[in-house]
Amino acid sequence: MKKQATSFLGINQNKKPLIKCPVGASTTASSICKLCSSPFGLLTQKRVCSACHNLFCGTCCWRYLLLPASSATTTSATTTSSSAAAPMQPHTATLVCESCYKQHNAIDFSKHFDEFGQDHTVTMVMLHGALSGRGIFNLYQVPAWSPYFHILNTDLPAHGSRLGEPLTLKTAVDCVAELIRNHAHNSKAIVFGYSMGGYVALGFAKRYPELCHGLIVGGASSDMSGTAASFMLGSISAVYSILPESLLWKLIPMSFSHIPADILDNGILRCGVDYKLWPQFTNFMHELLAEGYVNLLRGISCPVLFVNGSKDTQTHGPEFSKAAPHGQLVVIPNATHLLCLEPCNRELLHSALITFCVEQGWIPPTHSTTTASTTKSTELAKETNSS
């Protein structure tokens, strides 16, 4: 059977839409929701999908997505409505229905993970942060790391292609365990987790030590079990529930203003962000740290590399690395919580990760000295940690 080609963007080049939403002839022709058939009125908000131009109620059409230029051009040309969407501008995510969200998303919704570098001996599983999905790694980390590892880049429950699945400590770690048992070489893997993905990695390593070579945990070494942290998580949840989705999406380009446009567009806006997931993330963190982070980390027997940005709010890096029996800490100078996306800092993350994996014997030593810049970046990261 012919193998389907997959790009680093996570898009199956031969895929067919899971659900094709027909293009509406007129956005004013219908008096009921296209999906649930609820009649429009004073209590039922009328919304127009910017991709198919059909009418939906607010319950069935609330997601935002940066549409590819081809879909924007095609749909606007096939509708006679005066309210047809203009060609998409950079960094402009627009309202879409559930079907079009999946059809035009940059990730392939027909599968839960992307696989690269199958010829390499050691498997690395990649776990994304809260509210996003696996697409966030596909522009830089996957191309940079697939020459060294067999990569399994997966969506976590409730995120990306796993929309609708509940996010709990059990569902998250079991999702990773199932992936490794069924698809990792020798049913064992290095796990890289960023932000929420880092916390999932910690919970996974404690629950399934037999499936884990070791962990690289980025931006996930803050004690979220205290009163101050609980207040912060609750406050963010309240803000996300009060502000309209349209406003939250307008704030994304401002919040990510220092991130390159290609990363912002293809890693975030083209893959979707679900602010409604924040309460589930909060409950997950309370579950994970119910017994305190010290007890969690003491139960992890594998090597763990914590990588934090010096300008991140993750303030317990030294405590986390000391609590883990085989923990190490690297601090990336001038990096924020978005170190995976920041051009110069993601190079330092790459260097720290490769060096750590060589030291553990997971990949050959030649990988640690591929370029002079890589060696220099690694030394800089280590010097920052030792100081």
C-alpha cells in the first residue's frame, strides 16, 4: 500500500476533508441554524461561517481559525452574498463552523499524531502546551529534531484532533502510554513536554516508568498547588470566560508580537486555540500536584532535564531539579515562556536537548557537535545555569 506523504506542517498532502461543509448561496436565506436547526431570534445569535458562509447559531459556530489563502479565495468566489469574506489578511483569524474548522485546519484531524524519522533508533514523543495542539511544533522543532530521533508529535486529550475528549491526569498520561506502547521503537521513548505538556510528561514518568527513557521539560517547573497559583489560574479562567472569543483572538498577535509571522500563522492561528479548555487545564494541575510537587518529582526515576527561560514566570526550576532524583536544570538567558517559538532561544533549547541526550547515551556523541554554533549555544545555556 502506498504510504501517504506528510509535511512538517502536519498536513497530510493526500488527505480528504473529514466533513465537507457546502458553500451557502446566501447568508440571509436561512432562518435556522445549518447544524442544529435552531430558529434564529432574540435569544439565538446568528453567525456566519467565514469559510462556507452558512448560517449557524452561536453554539454551533464559535471557533476562530486563520484560513488558508486558497480556501478564502475559493469560497468568496462561489458566493453571491454581499457579506462574503474578503481575502484573508496575515494574522486575521475568522469565525468558522465546526466542520470548516476541521476541514481547513493546518493539522490532519483524521489522526491524533504525526510521525517523522522512522529510521532512527530512539523515539521522542512531543507534548504541546495548553489550549493549542501538535501543530505548534511542526515549523521548527520537528524539522530540527527528526534528523536525530524517531518523532511522534501528538495531540493531548481535548486538544487538536482530540476535541471532545476530557482532559484529566489519567486520560493525559494514558494517551501518552498508549502511543508509546503501539508506535514507539521498542515501546519506550524520550518524552519532551512544553508548558502543560511538561507537566503531563512528569505525571506520565511517575505512572509509567517502564515506558520512559527520560524527560525534557520546558517551561513547566512552577508549583501550581499553592494559594497564589490557584488564584492566578482561577483569575485567568474567569477572564477567558468573560471576554468574547473574538476579542481574545484579536489579542493573540499582540501577545505574540515578538514571534515570527510564519510561526504565529502556521503554528498557532492556522491550528486553532481553544480558550474554553482552561478550566480543564486548571483541574488537571490540581490533580497532578495534589500531593505537592516534591512527592511527584521524587517518584520519577528517569533522568529529567528542566529547561526554563530566565524571563519566564516559572520560578521553581532549582527546587524542581533538586527534587527529581536525576534532575538537571538549564536556564536560557533572556527567554520567556515562549522559548520554543523564539528564534534565538529555540536554538539554545535545541542545543541543550541534544547535549543532554548525548550525555545519557540515547544518541551518538557526533550529534552534539554538528555545528560550531550548536556547541557555543550549549555552553552559553550551561554557563547561565551554573551561575
